[in-house]
Amino acid sequence: MLPLALLAGALALAAYVVTAGPTIYWLDSSEFVAASWLLGNAHPPGHPLVSLLGRLFCYLPVGTIAFRVTLASAVQSATAVALLVVIAGELSTRLRGGTTARGASSGGLTLPPVALAPTEELAVLATALTSGWAYALWFQAVRAEVYALHLLLVLAACASLLRWERTRDLRWLLVGVFCGALALCNHHLLALLAALPAGAFMAVVWRRAARAAHAVRGRRVVVAALLVVSLAMAAWAYLPLRSQRAPLVNWGAPHTWGRFAWVVSARAFQQALPRAAQQSGEERGLGALFAVLGGPPTGLPPALVGAVLAALALGGLYALARLRAGRGAALLLSALLLGNLASPLLVGIDPFNPDAHGYLALSVALLGPLAALPLLGLLPRLGAVAGRRRTLLVGVGLLALPALQLAVNEPRCSLAQHWAAEETGRAVLEQPPGALLITSYFQTVFQVWSLQATADLRPDVEQLHRNFITQPGYLANLRATQPEVAQLALRWRRAGGERVSDLDRLAQLRPISLEYDLNLSGDVVQRLWPAGMVLAYRPPRWALPAAALHQQRIARWLRHVGPPDELETRRALTWWHYLLARYACRRGLPPLARSHLAQALALAPQAQGLKTLRARCLPLVR
């Protein structure tokens, strides 16, 4: 199966590389690029493996730094697709071959690998690529993110445990434990949802295989497993070690025990769980259904391909569970599917957010090897009836499934022409020399970090993120990198918010720009004036920015961004126009409010929030 696995991985990688983004993307992508280049600490739980592996890919002499980090995701996703073929091989061995036997030395099953006919190999290749080119997997491969690495590690653990169950070679058990422990160092919520069923599977298999030989070696295996887990968990040491160097990206500054615990526990995001609980079960279920079947709900073909794959996978799971030799594998895979599908119950789901599909990528991936099983059962029977040549034609015809998946999802997943996120960051950094940039939105601070770190863009501009001031470690890192800004942040933290007196004094020394936010105080807002993506701070009786400056900068930004033909780009542009419209309504600036509301509604004509703002604001701006 190795040549077939390599072929599947190579075909998937080719598609991923061709469609990979040449620069940063929205959401957390720019932060991971900056953290990889600087060997920094990304947002909780820190994601040390992503930064370390991303840094290795930064040494590749090709493209931008962001593209190199994205290549790490592409290679990880392609390797995961190759592992789908390996898993399919393990399942086919149970489906085909094997008689249950008790070995004198192994104390367990002996199932020799089964060679597949060329037609059957085509079926395995087709189902693996159908999963690999699904939106949930593909979109994680074309941007810098954590989900491709998570998928790779969990599938590697799954394949190793299945091999261990079949051969009782304890080395495969240790490999599976090691990969699972590494997954805990990447995205521990998703890893725990996979670790629980994997642990149950190991316990069941161990109990079935319990013999005198195993009883003697049991302690040694436990000790070896603990050593393997300790080795994997050593990756967490990266966080405090790098934090002591105060990199630009250093969430929580986790070189103290308290802040280390805050980062690793992801306490900053636990407040999102109560908000997720407000989403109805129906919404979560439909969102998960869309994610597994075809990606964002944009049309019939993706869902049709996903439905065919899911139906075949259910048949494969049933066929596996009927066989004594396959029940352990059926238990593991069904538990992994259920655990992964439970993630929307914990965090909620937005079917239009690519991160939500990253959460469910494991479920989509596992459909591939399971879907191959009914085909492996049918093709030999078809060969006996229709002949070898006709059966081979059927096998070739099965490649229509991944071909359709490729044709449908390539336009949806390709970021090859995406520059909008970088152009937005560049527009934000269009500031006077030596300016202090006070940001409010997480994507803005990530984009600025990335451009300042990887492109050496505007190192003279210092940044203060308002909504990070109360977080552990932020002030500590500011003291090491921007001591004067740290003093300002400390005063605001003690005062419970921004003070215009501080801003007025600081404005005497350097230009100040603020990104508008809904929670800015009225005193601060009254001193903000339109000047592009972010607003210029002007104390009373100061000269105001040129009246045309704002429209010129916004027009230049939109021209550089280009047509918003990608979903997340439309969402980001809508958000910017919405914020600036809210600012204009609050300040009573009629032309500005009308302009940004019109542009926002052109991007999202059905957005209820925009309609509400228009109804409330338009009477004020006519």
C-alpha cells in the first residue's frame, strides 16, 4: 500500500501547492506566520509544534515567508491523505483476510496484509482523494493554521493503533501513543476528543490480548509509554524558553508558572463556551452536517459528493462491525467520528467559518477509508460476473468522484490570488512616521505583527492592542519591547480604560491613530477623525486631517484588495465598513456614514445588523 499512499499524497500535495495562498490570510493565519518566523508564542494554548515546524519551512528558498509557512500546512495535509490509504489498507485486511488466531508469543490476532487488485487500488485511491479534496481538508492546506497538523497526528496515531491491533507489535502502540501525545501539544481540545476513544480502544485490545507474555511485559510497556508521552510533552517547554526572549508574538509571556498555566489551559477562550451554548442544537447539527458533507452551504454538487461518500462510509462501518476481526477497528473509528462530531456541541459552529471545518476535518477524512470498504466488497463480485476488463473500467470510473470534488472545490479553496489580508494590513500601517497605533480587532494586530516581522514593514510604528491590556503577560512583554507604551497601558489598566488626558499628552510627542471599536468611550471618540482604515486622534483645537484623506486611503485600499470574490474577504471588508459606519453615525458625519453603509450593504445585502444600523442611523444622516 505504500506506493499507493505516496501517489495519493503526491496528488493531494500538487493541488494544495497550486492553490496555496502566497501571503497571509484572514483570521489567525497571519499570527501563525509571525509566530513561526519569530519563534514566538501564538494564542492559547500556544501551539508550540506549529511554530517550530513553520520555522523549519521558513528556510525553504521559495516565495514569501507566509507562503513557506503555508507549505507546512500543505505538506501536513498531503501526508494525512497518504495515511488515509494506509488506514484503508488496515481495514481491508480485516475485511478480507483474516482468521482469528491466537499466537503463542503474541497472544493476539494474526492478520497478514492483503494484496489488492489494481481495480481495488483505484477504489482506495478514489475515496482517499475524495476526502482529501473535500473543502474541510483542502482549505486547511492552503493557509497557515493548526488543523492540518492536528489531522496528521491523529490519523498517524489511528493508523499506528490499527497496525498494533493487527500485529500486536508493541512498537506500533508506542508510535500511536507518541503521535497522540504530540497532538495534545497542538490543539488539546480536539486531541482530547480523539484521545478518549483511542484510550478506550487500547484498553479493549489490551484486555483481549492479555496473556502471560503480556503480563510479564506489562510494566515495561507502561514505563515505555510514559517515557514516550514525556518526550512528546517536552514540546511545551518551548513556550517558557521562547518567552524569555520576549518575541513580538508572545501571548501570555508564559515564562512564569501562573502565566504558563493560563496559556496552556486556554482560559482566555473559555468565556466563549457560554456564548456557544446559546446556539440551538438544530443550528449546531445543521452546521456540522454542512461541514461534513460539503463545506459552506453554497450549492448542491459538494453536498452530493459528500452524501455519496458518507453513505459508502456507513456501509463500510457496518461491514467492518459484522466481522469479529473488524470490530475493534469499527469501535475505534466510530468513536473517533462521534468524538469529533461532538466538538460543535462544545464550541458551537459557524458553517461559513473555515475554522469550523478545520474542527470537523477528522470526520471528513475518516469517511474516505471507510467508504472504500463497500467498494472492495463489490468489485471482486463484479469481476466474477462482468470480467476483469469491465471491472477495471468501473474502477477507473470511480475516479470521477474525486475529479468532481476537485472541480467543485478548487475555485472555493484556491487562495493563489489572495492578497486582501496583506493589503489590509498595509493600509492599516499607512501612518505618519513614529506613530502609535492603537488597535482593537484581533485580525488587525495579527496582520501588523506579521508584516512588521516578516516584511520589516514600518518598524517605526509601535502598536498597543487595547483588548489585550488586561490579559496576563501582555504588559510584561510590552515592558521588554516597548517600555514607554507599557507605561501607558499600565495606567489604562489601573483606570479601567483609556484616558483622554494620557492621549492628549502623548499626542504632543507623536502621532496617534486608533482603530474604532464599539466599546470606546465617548470622550475618545469625539477626538477621532477619519484618516483611512484607522482614525487619527486630535486633541481639541488641533488641525484636522485633510477632508479628502480618508476617502483617498479607503479607495486605494479597496483598489489593492481587488474584487472581494472570496467569502472571508467579503466578511472582513463588510466588518471594516460596518465599524466605520458605526463611527460615523456616532459622530454624526452624514456623508461618511452613508458611504460606508452603502459599501457594506453591497457586500452583505441580507445582513440584519447592517439593516438595523441603517434604520437607526439614516434619519440622522439625511
